Amino acid sequence: MIKDLFEKPVLVLGCGNILFGDDGFGPAVINHLKENYSLPDSVLAMDLGTSIRDILFDLALSEKKPQKIIIVDAVDYPNRNPGEVFEITVEGIPKKKTSDFSLHQFPTVNILQELRDHTGIVVKIIVAQTNEIPDSVQPGLSKIMEEAIVVACEQILSLIKANDTM
Amino acid sequence: MENVINIQPITRIEGHAKVAIHLDDAGNVADARLHVQSFRGFEKFCVGRPAEEMPRIVCHICGICPWAHHLASSKAGDACFGVTPPPAAIKLRRLMQMLAYVGDKLLNFYFLAAPDFVIGPDADYSVRNVMGIIGAAPDIAKKVVHLRHLTAQIIEKFAGRAIHPTFSMPGGVSKPMTETERQDILGHVDELLEFSKFTIQFAKENVFPKYMDAIKTIGVIEVGYLGTVTDDGALDFYDGKLRLMKPDGSYDDFAYDQYLDYLGEHVEPWSYQKFPYAKSWGDGFSLDLDNPSGIYRSNTLSRINVCDKMATPQAQAELEEFREAFGRPAHLTLLYHYARLIELVQCAEQMVELVNDPEITDPNVRTKIEPRAGRGVGCVEAPRGTLIHDYETDENGLITKANLIVGTTHNNAAMNLSVKQTAQELIKDGIYDEGILNKVEMSIRAYDP
């Protein structure tokens, strides 16, 4: 819920477009988290779809900031297997995620770097390797990405519990 | 051998894009192109779906202006089924639209445009960014965040969802507003209006005057304009008639459902995104910078140019001051930022008017719909330009054909011209630096694609 955005210490933000196949992984993970797990009161899990960018602008400038942001998304890396879930760094975001995927609206590297470098917020990014993102509208995850949802949820829970720093 | 300068990604525009500047042997600009990824296949996806579901689905097209798609789709559904929503429903739709737009325009000016002006267009990106705004104007930055959050909270509290709205539908809206809810919102809107008025004053006194040279040189082109006006010529974001203005200021008005008679779509082999153009002018389409044909613009400056007046008093005073300085139509591209703030004032004023209207709490907010075969064109002015949803339905109310023209697409040709103009103006003999390339980006950011 928007009202909790600046109140909760930990934000789990799913991003991606549910209209484009495996690109909807982030929102699907958020839905699964909310429906199947009891998240601590300190955690806000939100499906931001393709709206994550302006939320990050607000977080960057807000006086009240979360301690940790966990972003959940889908990527298309070389040398990764479809459905593989892993953590990447801000620097590890594929270049084409920052330029070519206008539909995806992945938060720009610029904003994430600014958040990490200037605000003290711990930024974690959990991604799953896509099987296929269609060129045109085609909702629904591939089977292998559906199976990855639980894996991502478990990794997110570990990140929520971790007493980490930048 | 041809040399290409690639600017990729374009930082701080809402959506991703890249620019390719082609230099000739002498190092001067031969051509420059903006590539924007297009949203493909949505029209086909719509076919077979109930028209009343469309307003909920279309929010996923654009994460930045979901309310514009939500309302354009609802209006297309109204028209397909031949219904007019009750007055209170239309006022509630307008109120949610104005709240969303106030938040959007604040985001655009302070977080996307301001770093170029407040920090300076030649400054290194390490300081010319959103964090730089905190250093330069910390109190204002905090206020912006507070008010943007406030608009989203008001929408969420009343309409259920701020990001993926489900509030509006063919025939009306999902719930009426109680007097308690109206009073609750009433307690906040004056703060939004006052800050909107502060913002345009702040920009006029502290931001724009310092950069008049940039305003007069970056992205300057003379083309036509498109926007929505009421019958008496006032700018309206929700409803009215379309006005297509030629570069000389003459114009034609037409109903939304006649848009295909006035607008065509051109295709270039190097771009997935189509190039809408003014078919009714009869000059065809040309991206020749010295002699463009059929090209018009959309979005803030365009709306400010096509309207005879603003719909609210403070915004009207701002428009008069603007026209005194820049005339009508005003062609300088960076004036999009100034025009956006005039619109911000109108949105805030209309928001206050709507919340103070006792009719907004009328419990009758839905007109019953019956599925039928028909065609409906729904149009609103989205923050980024005129947004058209055109649906056809069968006798069961299922979509048989859909056509969408989104705001940014209208500006595709104009953005390409502005990019080329800026690059040609600033890059000579192969010499350029980060400041010059950022000014090329500024010519795009003005349109907020």
C-alpha cells in the first residue's frame, strides 16, 4: 500500500509488465509472497508493475527512508539457465535493461546507484532468468518461470532476515 | 567513413530510448535519430475481450500514466455502449485524473527537468541528478516528495489503487464519494494548489530566466500542434473536441471519432514506432529539418498553444503572461517545461473546484450498460499527449477491433527533428563534449516521452 511506502523499514518491490510473458515475474513473486507467507510487520511487499521508477525517485528524496529495498525482476543474461534465480548488483544490471526494454521500465541504473550511494539504503536485486519475453503482448509466465517463483520467495525471505549493510 | 555518436541510455526520461547522431566526413551532423521502443501487439491482444474489462487491463500499458489509459478506455467503453455516466461519476473521474496529474507534473519538473536547469546543463552527471536537487534545494525536494505521496495516498484511500486503478468503468465509476471522504480530501487540496502556484513562481523567478539562451536554441522547430479544448476553447484534460493547429496558428476542430480523417500514420524503416502526421493538411510526411511536412506536436506546449484560454483563473493569468512573452503558437521546445507548470496550476485549481462541488457526493455514479455492437473512441489528454483509445464491439460487447494512439507517439517525428536540430546546432567539425550531448538529451526530455 502506498501509505506504508515511507513507514516500513523493508520494501520488496516487484517490477515488470504482466502483459509480456516472463517479464511479469516480479509481480507474480509479490502476489505469491503475499498469499502464501506471513511477512514481518516491518516488510511491505508491493507489485509496482511498470511504475517503479517514480516510486524510486520519491524514495531517493524522502526524509523517511527504508533501510532496505529488495527489487524483484526478470533478466535475460548470457550463460544463465531459464528459471534460474540469482542476486545481482546494481552494476550487474544488463545494459539492455537500461536502454532497449522501454516496456519493462526497470528502474534506471542511475536512480538505483543514487539510492545506494547517497542514501544509505541497502539495495538488493533478485532476478530470474527468463525463458522468453515475447515481442508483442502475450500475458502469462512460462512453466519454468512459474516454478522459479517459490525459489525467489525463499531467497527474498533470507534477504529480509539478513542483517546486512551496503 | 561515417561516424556515429550513440547516446544510450537517455537518463531521466520516463521510458528508455537511444539517440544515434550520424556525422559526415567533416564531423558535422548528417542525421540524428531517436529510437524509442514501441508497445506492440496490444490491439491484437484486446480482440475478444469484454469492453468493460479494458479499463483495468490498459493500466499495464504505461506505469507512468495509468490513469490516463484507465479513463480513455472507460470513455471508449461509454461510447461503445452508447451511455453517458452520471454527472457525479464524471466529476469523480476528473478528480482522480487531476490528482494523478498534479503528482506527475511535480515529478516531471522537479526530478526530471530541474537537474538540467537548477544544477546546470553543462554540469557533470555525478551532480546533475536527482540527488543534486536535494543539495541545491533540500526544503523544496522534501515538500515535493510529501505532496506527491499525498496525491497517491488520496487516490489510494478513495479509489482503492493508485498504480493499477480499477475505479472507472464503462458507464461510470465503482463507488460514490461520501461527505466524510470529501471533507477528508478537502483538507489537503489547498496545500497542493498553493505549492503548484509556488512552483510556477519559483520557476519563473529562479530557473527559466537563467537559461533563456538554451531555451532559444535547443530543439527549436516550427511544426503544428494537437490538443483538446472545450466548445468555448478552454483547455480540458478529460473531454472536449480535438484541435489540430498548423505552424502558422490556423486550426481545425473535430470530434474524437473523426481522428482518422485528420491524422495518418507514417512508417520509417529504421523505427518500430510509427509517426502520426497531419493527413488533413495534404502535404504528406517529411522529416526534412528545413522543410518538415505534416508534423505536429502533442503534450504540454501543444495544449497551451491550441487552447484559446485556460479553464481556471490563476492558470489563465499564467497563460496571458506566457503569451505576452512568447506569442501563440510558441515554438521553442524547452517551453514545454513552462507550459507544464501552467497546466499544473490548472490541474490544481480544477482539483479544488471539484472537491468543493457538492454534486460530487451524489450517490448515483453508474449508468447501466447493455452489451451491444458499436464503435467508441475515448480520448483524454494524458500528461504526455493526446491519448486515443478506439474500440469496436460485437453484439456481446466483446472487442472486435482496437486502435490506440498514445501521447508519446504523436511526438515521435517532432522529437526526431528536435534532436537533429540540436545536434546540428552544437556539434561542429566533430567536436563535442558531455555538456553538448546532454543538451541533445534535454531536447528530448522537454517532450517527456
